[in-house]
Amino acid sequence: MSNIIDISLEISEHLTVWPGEQVVDIQQTSSMDTGDNCNVAFFTMGMHAGTHVDVPLHFVRDGKDTATIELDRFVGRAKVFEFDSQVEVDVAALEGLDIIKDYIVLLKALKNEKLLRDSAFNKDYVYLSTEAAAFLVQKGIKLNPDPKDLALGYFLLADLYHRQGKMDLSTEYARKGEELARASGHR
């Protein structure tokens, strides 16, 4: 029997959040230590706190939300690859790896692991290059986007390039995303 490993970050008030998003707030409302019958807490947080999935609805009007994406897309056999990269993981970094079709590929950037220990967001995180993402799709990894949702990838790249100040690339990818969204009936 295979092991199930939860790779989610622990939700705490020290969790890194996206700039402008609400920080995680955890409030204990009942405590057995103070004589209550049970322990009860509530928490509030933004959608970009911790481990999360940006679903198509995040960037595409009438796109899929989390309730319509099948959970089995996130469960399966996986390979984890560690990177020392300080900026991006590119195709050259992936070419020699033992990437297996229909496996989930997890890319662990050691720099990002260090950045996540600080609750302040750091925009200098390691990311996957556009070409490397295409390379992984060509390899047939699990978690490939539904063809109707490919526009999401373009919007994510447009956002990334915008944050890097690469406005020409940001505009180009946003335009491509709009075209794909319209062609697939999302707009």
C-alpha cells in the first residue's frame, strides 16, 4: 500500500500571504483549559494563504471553481525534485530528470522553503519558466490542465511578468489568455 503524504503548509498566524491579502487570524473562542466543555476556534484567511490552487475562476469569468475540479487530479504517484536555483527552474534543469508520464511532479526550490519561514511575502521566489512548464506538459505529467482551462496558465504568466516589471510580456500573455478564454467559451 502506498503512503499518502500531505504536502500542505501548516496554517498559522505566521503563514506567508500574498501582498494585500488578509493575514491568517486564529481566535480561540472556547477552551477546556478555562473550564469550557470543548475547544473551539475559528479562523479567517485570504484565498492565497499557504498551500492553495489557483482555479480557473480566479482569472477567468465563469471559470471552474474548486467544487468542480476533481480531487483525483491532486492525488497520485509523485516524484519530487529539489532545486538550488535562485531565480527560475528552466528546461535545462529538467532535461536530465527521471520524469514519468502520469506522475505528479513536485518541484522543491530550496530558496522558497527558506522564504516561507518568514511571514512577510518575498517577490524573489523561484518559479517555473514558461518553457519548462510546456516541457512538463509534453512529458505527460499528471495535473496537466484541462484543455478548456489553458487560458488560466496565460493569466498566471501575465501576472508573474507584471510583478517582474516585464510589461510587454505581461500584455502579450494576458491577450493570449483572453483569446483562449473566448475560444473555449469562458467569456
